[in-house]
Amino acid sequence: EAGVTQSPTHLIKTRGQQATLRCSPISGHTSVYWYQQALGLGLQFLLWYDEGEERNRGNFPPRFSGRQFPNYSSELNVNALELEDSALYLCASSLSVRGRGYTFGSGTRLTVV
Amino acid sequence: RKEVEQDPGPFNVPEGATVAFNCTYSNSASQSFFWYRQDCRKEPKLLMSVYSSGNEDGRFTAQLNRASQYISLLIRDSKLSDSATYLCVVTTGTASKLTFGTGTRLQVTL
């Protein structure tokens, strides 16, 4: 069974540009979660999508947005990039069943210069 | 106050030692609890769920104390390969969003 896949693995952008990160969940998983992990910091919750809808949002500015497609894959967009957006962005998927953990993808490392 | 708090460590222990990590959570309505393991520059991986009755998986034992709102992880007979950051994770409310602690770093040495 294929795991959660994320692309690209690495992304370098200039301040002010936009970044698009992609995630494909495990087959059969309908929920996708996005987390940001800045260097030396813990995982910060960004967004949760389920069945194509945004279900919950973390404490991030509106320039962080995303969507979930009918095939349950997801995209995270970050507009007007700032230097502090440099981080590992992790996507995870689950069956939306309480009590189940997530499976994470290997992440996209975004560097803003 | 952070929702999930952990001692960042590092815990430096010799191979074969027993080591324990604790984690506290602030929301008494938290419902599900997990320990994840994260290797350097890798994604977190689910180590084990934590149940009220306590549960064991090989050398790993997890405990939950709802009254005191803390979770523990015990690792017996530590191996070099156990060196990693251990993340305490809880879910609260109807959302299945996981809230992560900042992690406790373990370094097992020869």
C-alpha cells in the first residue's frame, strides 16, 4: 500500500512569491491534515480537510490556504512568502475515526530566501 | 499554558538502560492519546496509542493518568536505534486534529 506522498521534496522560493505544496493521502483515507514544523520547533497545526471541505484551521494568517480535491488529494498554498515561512511542511492522512493516529508523508522542505 | 507539555531533554542514557518520559496536557476533555517518534529530519511515525488501562508493545509501555492529566512512556533495555525525538500527542473535542507536544529528545549511547 502506498503511503502518504508529498511533492515537491524541496522548494526554494523568494520572499513575496507563492508556494504550492501537494499531498496524496493513503488510498481510502478521506481526511488530510497539514502541519508546519519550523526548525527546532514542534508541529503546528495548519489545516484539516475532510470530504473536500475545510473542517478546522490553525492559528495562521489567511495567506495560508488550501483545498482538497474529489480524489482526496490536497494542496497547500502559501502566498506572499516571508522568511519565517521556511519550514518542513508535513501532510498526514487518516480515516477520520477518533482514536486513530495519522500517517505522515515525508514532507516538503520550504526555504524562503 | 501550552496544550501539551514535554520536557525537551535531551535524555542521554547508556544502552540497556530504562528511561521514562512524561507529558502533561491542559484540556481535561482530551480523548485520544498517542506517542509518536520522529527521527532527525524525518516525518513523525506513530509509535503507539495510549489507553487508560495502560498498554505495552515489546520494550515500550505507555500509561495514561486522566486525573492528573499526564501520559508516560517507558522504554526498557534501550537500544541505539531508539535515539530519536518522542512526541506526545492528544486529540480534543469532535475534531480529530492532533495536538503535538514539542517532543523529548532521547540519545542512547554505547
